[in-house]
Amino acid sequence: MNREQISRIAHAEHPIKAPLDDDSVRRLLERGVPRGDERVLDLGCGGGEWLLRGLSTWPQLQAEGVDISRDDLAQAREAASRLGVNERLVLHHQDAADFVSPRSFDLVLSVGATHAFGGLLPTLAAAGKQLAPGGRVLIGEGFWDREPSGEAIETLGDFTDLATTVDRVVAEGWTPVDGHVSTRRELDDYEWACWGSLASWALDRPGDPDSSQALETATTRRSEWLRVYRDTWGFVCLVLRRTSD
């Protein structure tokens, strides 16, 4: 099984690929599209869940998504057709870091996909290039809630604390106009859902040649979460505007 297959199975019960519940997603989208007729871009859209929710909520919204996964984009197209919003959704199969549009967007999203750009600040720079004057960026990133172990840094990456994360964003010329720090329940629900879904998939298919790998991956990832980073890692979403357009 490749990483993409594992991710798809793991997120079967938690289609938002970040530790956010439905109410948090809804509120963040509301803050990102105050009029309801905006043009929205998701850089690293995966299966398009953020865009699909926005399109289903606001009938005048227009959306575009970019991702390198053909399978995820096919899933997004199928869901858009089922929801009756496919005429307002454009999907691009390419690296999000290379995407350029002739038109700007009122909201640019990148939640849990900053690795595609090499980190938080490069993601903001890429989002800013696509943003219309007065527009907003909705970005989601991890942070250390307390001092991490070396093993935690090796497992998840070299994040910083929440205050420093926000300071770095502000120093790049952005002002937070809203935000959400994932709760302990959201963080735990996300991890249980991901590794529980992958384990269940394996247990339901004992004869599948990928079953043992899936179960081993689920066991390893669950153990890493519980033993390595559960007590130190957090996740923040920021709704940002340029300090000076």
C-alpha cells in the first residue's frame, strides 16, 4: 500500500484531514466567506471536502481546488456531482506549489497541507499570490503546545509554539481576524478515527495481501500518537488578511 491509499482509508470516517469537528469547519468557512458569493481556492484540496461544504452551503460560491492526487480529485468530482455543485467547482491536477491562476480569489485555503510548500511561511507566500485585494487566507498548521521530545520532532516535524507561530505570520504582513485552536477532543477524535478506520479495514479483510501492512501501520501510528506527541502537539487554523493591501 502506498501513502495515498493509507491516507484515503484512514480518513474514511474523518474526511476533513485535520483535527477539526464539523462545527469548527463551518465557523471557519463562515469567517472566510462573509458574503457567500466569493471565489475560493484550496491549495492541496485532497478530496475537496472544504470546498464541497462551502459550495453546498452557499449557492453563489465558486470554487477551485488543486492537488497532485488523481484519485482524490476523482473522489471530489464524484461527490460534487452527487451534491449537484459540480458546475461551480473546477479541479486542477498539479502540484499546488506550481499553481497559477489568471484570476484572483477572495479566500485561499490550505489546511494541513503546508508540507507541499515547504512550511507555513512559504504556504502563506503562495496563497498571497492568488489573493484578491481585501481577501482572506485560511491556513491550518501544527504547533508545539509544550516542549516536545526529540522523538516527537523527528516524528512530526520542527514546529514552534503557538505564540511564535502567530508572531511569524504577523511579521510576514498578515493580521489574524479569527482563528481556532483544536480542542483536546478534536485532536483525540481525529487520531482515533484515522487509525481506527485503518485497523478496521485490515480486520475486515484478513485475506487481503495489504491487510497486515495496514494493521501494522495503524498500530504504529496509534502508538506514536499516544506515546510520543499526544501531550505536546496542537493544531491551529488562522483566518488572515493582509495588514496592508
